[in-house]
Amino acid sequence: MANNSNRKVYAIFVAGGSGTRMGTVTPKQFIELNGIPVLQRTIARFYECIPDLNVITVLPRRHFKTWRDLCIKYDFNIPQTLVEGGITRFHSVRNALDRILDTDSVVMIHDGVRPLVTDGLINALLDASAPGFAIVPVTPVTDTLRYQDFHLPDPDRSQIDAVQTPQVFIASDIKEAYANAYELGFTDDVSVAIKHGLKVRRIPGLKYNIKLTTPEDIVVAEQLISICLPDGSVPVRKK
């Protein structure tokens, strides 16, 4: 963790999904992925990398009991603080940040349904964290992009990133950013940070650090998990 080795690390897992696009009654964070709930896999991936991690799990109040029951059922004993989500992702993260009193700590904010993050990415983000910066993992856009009005010029994809989580901040910076009023343009944590004046440091993300949204994502994730190395990475096939 380089210069951040003496800082506490908090991870906020935002898990307020409903499962509508997944086409299931069960919220997607609780769906089994190779026999283990998605949210459990996600939290465990971080905890295996950072054994002294402080975990904050954000859920709708109505899902608290479901999650507690699942933790008992699957013998999931990682200590965590449960926080009630808000009406938007912004308000959910703000509620979680209110629980962090150590303003010198590092805060990682992650989608609860991105279980394929690796040790390498987590450590790269932690190493890059610094006061005044938002650290964000990104991947290049490879598809051709077009506006719905095909008569408009195509966007220059070389200037566009696909943005992932976790996004990483020093606690004092991101708490101050979230103290500002909510805006519709806040699509993720880095957008809140930019509005507050933080600089952005881009870190190469992972192709397989996917957010599970559709049934097809579950199938892909199950296949990837079956070949993952202990650090969560996917072996690269040599040509």
C-alpha cells in the first residue's frame, strides 16, 4: 500500500439492487453464484486481500434480515456495519460515509454486485490513493459508439473510458464532497468528487470486473470463477 500503509481502509459495498433486469424475484446481490451469494463473494474478495478491512454494507432496510439470515446460512462471519440505503445511490453512499469518523482513512466504494475484482486491482488503487485525488479504474471502449441520431458524427472512442469500481478516496475528501447537495448528474462517486474539485487519477481496470446486471452476466461470471486464480485473476492464455 506504499505511503498508505498506516491508514485504515474502509470498503463501502453499495447493494441496493432489486433484480428487475435480472428477471428474478431475489435481489441480484443475494443470487447464488456457484453456490455463494453474490454480495458475500464481493465482500470476501476484498477481505481476503485486506484482512484488517473495515466493511460497511449498504442495503435497503427491508433486506437487513435477509442478509443476516444468509450470513448465518453460509457461515459468513466477516465483521461488517449494516447501513440503510437512501432514495438514490448518492444518498446511500452518504449514509455510509457518515459512519466513518477517521478522516485520514482510505475509502473504497464498490458495487456489491462486482464480485470479480482482483487483489492486483485493489492494491493498485490503494497504492495510488492520495489527498485531493479520486482514484478510478477504467477500461478502453472497444465498441463503435453512435448517437441515436445516426446523422451526428460518431463520438471519438479514444477519448472515452468505461468506468468501474472500486473508486478510492481519502475519507476527508469524499466526506466533504458528499456534504454538497445532490445533483441529477451524479452517476457515480467520482462524479461527486469532480464537482467538489478533486483531481482524477485513472488506473487500468479489468475486462472481467463486470457488474452483474442480467442473467447472461451470471453465466459469464460462473465460468470465470471456475478458472480464477487465488488472487481473483483470470489466467491469460498464451498464444
